[in-house]
Amino acid sequence: MTPISVYDPLRSEMIRDPYPTYARMLEETPIHWHAGMEAWVVVRHADCVRVLREHETFARDPRRNGEKIPEFRQNVQMMDPPEQTPLRRLLVSAMRSQDRKKLFDDAVAFLRDTLTARRPGEPFDWMSDVAAPFALHLSASLLGVPEPDASDYAEISHGIALRMDSGLAPENIPEGDAARKRLNDLGESWFPRPEGDDGLVAQLIRRADDEFLGGHYMRNSAAMMFNASYGTIFAMVGNAALLLAAMPEILAELSEPEILPTGVDELVRYDGPAQGTSRVAVRETTIQGTRIAAGDSVVTLLAAANRDPRVFDDPHDIKLDRRPNPHLGFGSGPHACFGSEFGKLSISAMINALSDDAVRLRLAAEPTRRVTATVRSLGVLPVCLER
Ligand code: HEM
């Protein structure tokens, strides 16, 4: 197997625009061994789907390979079926019971207020002035918990995003683990809440039996959900804003109610925040004829799979009415995102707030990106509004 020297996710060209490299990998090296990460990297849609769905072969839970996982890292995302199933069911059913219309109206109102506070033509940073407070507000409303301090929380979230890249940068592990512990402490503080309100955490308290309530898995999972929500909404609302500033005609198209649902999925396919995720083989298998040994790690590059021409016509074009759109921006299989409806709700709310107010976003200076590989996110997005 030829080692692919072009795939270095933290290199500046990749941080700026990974898609040309993904396109080359899709054709030339659908699977290769990445010595730095000590993992197989797969990019084609069919291979990624198989790895994500075939949990009997590809484990998320490192304990299935004999690794020990400290209690603070144990949550729904670290477990595999069948052990994961009852907890995931509980979380999904609490999630489904949320009032989407109320959350949507609240999200639109929050964004309108944030945007009206801006004078036309005055530059501001979309990421710190809009994306971060919006992601914090929406995540706290969804879980029905108090909004944590914004700068404390930004630190926790960034520490966890760096931890996700620890295969590439092991020096991030201590900071990432410290951030995870701070997140779990925050989660612990939500659980003595009295019954009677209707947020997700209150639903969990109402629905869970004593075994779940007394255990750390559910509490850690609630905290993990907050962060999964905050981190992805922050990044997605930034990626989408950059597209809208560069291609204002998209906003007009997305304002059509019949285009909005497919359009939002297309934005996630085209430039979503989740670039990849990993699993570990628990038994020997092959991918594209390459032998994968038990114990080998496999990284699926979801964002590359989302541009696979075998599945998507004109993969590098934005087609807001693309249907079907089996993108992997929300993953697939037993770990697929169960907050995807709320992720999409946040983008729809943003489109609504911008188009109802007849506001256009204009880039005020070059944006800067965060140097993270698993999550693709802007750091600073200088824009101004035109009315
Ligand atoms: C546009 C926004 C979002 C994107 C792009 C996104 C993406 C993803 C992806 C790709 C995964 C699968 C990871 C894997 O297989 O390893 C995932 C899992 C997850 N997401 Fe999201 N997500 C978004 C919003 C949300 C929101 C709003 C929540 C709210 C709670 C959420 C909660 C979760 C949870 C709990 C998991 C883990 C599920 C499990 O392992 O069983 N996500 N997300």
C-alpha cells in the first residue's frame, strides 16, 4: 500500500480546503495506512457506511479490545449495542418529546435580536458574536438547563474538540480530558433539578429508572449531548454563514419553504463540521481487498464520503434540491446523530432570521479557521450586514 503523503489533516491547505485532497483520495487511495494516526483511513461512501453500521466487526467501545476507559469518559457514545441500546433509547425518546416549534421560534427570535443589535455596514465576528451565543442558548434550551458562562464553556468545548484529534496530536490528551471532567461536573449539577419543567434533562429524570439515574452513564451522556449540540451548531452555523456570504443567491433559494429541508441537508453534506470518526476492528476483515487485523483502528472520513461521485452527482456543486441525499454528515448506524433534527433546526432558524429580516451577510475580512481535524470550524468570521 502506497503511503499517501498528501493526507495531513492539520496542514494549512487542508484546514483551508480539504476537498481537493479528498477527491484525489476517493480515486487513488480509497484505503491507506496512516502511520501518524496508526489507523486505516477510508474515504468511499460504501466503505464508510459499512464500518459505521457493522458494529459487530468495528467497535466504538475500546473496552471490546481490552482497553480500560476511565469512568469520566463512559457515555452513550463510547458504548456499543447491545449494552448501548437501552440508554440510547431513553435519550432518543427524551429528545423526541421536545417541542420543536417552541425551540424553533425561540431560536429565530434569539437570532433576530442578536442581528438587530448590529448596525448595517459595521463589521463584527460572526463566530464569537453570533455562532457561540446562539449555540449556547439553543443547547441550553434543548436540554432545559441554565446557560453556562460563555467563555468557560467555549474553553471546555475547544478542549474536547482538540481531544478528538489526539490520534494526530497526543499532546492534547491531558487538556482534553480535563475539559471532559469539567463538562461532566457541569452535567452533574443539572440532576437534582426538580421535576415539572419540560427540558430534555427533566424528561430524563422523569423517564429513567433508579439504575440509570444512579449511574454515571446517563449523567455523562447528558453532558456529552450538551457538548455535541454546542460544538456542532457553533461550527455549522459558521460554515453555513461563510457560504451565504460568498454565495448570496443561495439565501434567496433557501427562503423558499419547499427548498429549505433539502437545502439544509445539502449544506451539511457540502461543508458540515464532522470530518471523520473512528472505530476499531474486533476481528479480522477486509476493506477494498486490504486486510484489516483485529485491533486495527479505522478512520472513516465522512466529509470525503459526502463528495463521493459514486453516490452524489456533481459532488462539488451545491444542489439545494438534492434528493435523495444519503450524506454522512450526521454519521450512520448505532452511533448516528440523534440530535440531527435540532442541528437542522438551528440552520433553518438562521436562514429564517436572515431572510425575514432581508439581511445579507457580507464578508468584511478574510476568515480564520481553527486548526482541528475532526471538527471543521471557523475561528473568526468577520462579516457585516447589509439591509
Ligand atoms: C449540524 C449539527 C450536527 C452535526 C453535523 C452532528 C454530527 C454528528 C455525527 C457525525 C455523529 C456521529 C459520530 C460517530 O459516529 O462517531 C453525531 C453523534 C451524536 N450527536 Fe450530533 N451532530 C449535530 C448536532 C447535534 C445536536 C444538536 C445534538 C443534541 C443533543 C447532537 C447529539 C449527538 C449525540 C448524543 C451523538 C452520539 C450518538 C451515539 O453515539 O449514540 N448532535 N453527531
